[in-house]
Amino acid sequence: MPSQTPTETASGRQLSGHRLSGLGRGVGVLCLLLVFVLLVGLGTWQMQRLAWKEGLLAAIAERRAAPPADLRAIEAIAAGGGDVDYRTVRVEGRFLHDRERHFFTTWNGQPGYAVYTPLVLADGRMLLVNRGFVPYERKPVDTRAAGQTDGMVTITGLARARLPAKPSFILPDNEPAKNIYYWKDLEGMIRDDGLDPGHFVPFFVDADATPNPGGLPVGGITLIDFPNNHLQYALTWYGLAAALLVVTVAFIMRAKHPPKP
């Protein structure tokens, strides 16, 4: 059996090296293309999120600009599985001031509490109303007695959906014994008052800025803050994809036309 000459052996090694080198370049190009597709996909997803967010903001603006609806109309929307958040509503009833609950918050940079008070409706059911903000030192009701209105009242505000659960683990646990709540556990607020959640309308209302006697609570504190940075994120992902495409083309061209030694 004839043995291979040194020239033949070197030639075989060189051919094998070229094959391996070509395989490596192919794998590299494939990886770059996969990353490119991923970046384009992320950019497209952010554009879809942008369209959703703009639609949401437009819907909220339209709801807030609408005339106040009757409570029954908002209840019908909720019963049909519709979204009641930020719909203007007008309700009438009598406050149970001795059952108010306090949600820790800030308003115009000042710490304090949002006052949530049960409102007894004409049909005997109840509705939890966020009457507005009181400063930290005005939490005791005897410091704002003028605002504890008696008799029937009419409240105009925004219907708000209840939170199904604690929105973040970083929030402290509520302290019902101190009447301090760090997240809006409406069911918990009602139970802690010794009331039956089944007797309450299945959403609550943020009162508008109509002044209360004595100036407290300060209504109209609903925050509508939906960050909308999706276009910026989309442009970032698309920009990275374009840069990667340029790198990939340069890599392919270099592989086809390697520099001469």
C-alpha cells in the first residue's frame, strides 16, 4: 500500500482546515442572523405595545371627558365584563364616617392618607369612596370635623376597578390594626371595618375635586400616570438590529474576499 508523501498530507490538512473554517463562518453567520431576527422581533413587539398604550390613553381621555353616568350604567358595564376604570360616575348616599380607612400616599410632595369611606346607597347597598387626601397630621377625624358631612350627599368622580391582589412584593403589608394601608386591598378594608364585601358595589369611586367643607379631604387626587416609552424602546431595538446587519454583511464580505497576506 503506497504511503502518502509529505506534500499530500499537508494538502489534506489544508483542505480539512478550509472546510472547518467554512463551517465555522456558516455557524457564525447563522447566529448573527438569529440575533438580528430577535432584535427585529423585540422592536416590533414594542411597536405593538405602543399602539396598545396609545389606545388605552385615548380611551381613558374619552371616558374622563364624558358626562357623569348613573351608577347603574357603570354597574351594567362591570356585570358584562367591561372595563369600568376611569369612567365618570355620579352617586348619592350617606357616608359612614366612623368606618373610614386610610391609604398611605403622597400628594404634591406631602405625605398623608387617602380617606376611603363607605357610602350607603338608597337601596341599602354600599360603595367605597376615595374622598381624597389628608395630611399626615390630619389623619385623626377630630382634626377635620367640618369635612365629616352628615345626611345625603352627591359624589361625582371616577369609577375604579379593584385590585385582584397585592401589585408588588416590595410593598409593605397593610396594617389594619393601625388603620394604615399600603396597597388598595378594598376587600380587606371592607372586612376590617366589620362589613360584608357582598353588600358592596364591585368597584370603588375616586371623588373629584369638588371642595369638602373645611377643605379636607382634598378630592381629585386620581393619578393617571402610564409611562409611554415604547417608541424609544422600539427604535433602540431596531437600531441594534441595523447595526448588527451591517456587521453581518461585513463579516460575509470578509469571508468571501479575505485580505491577501
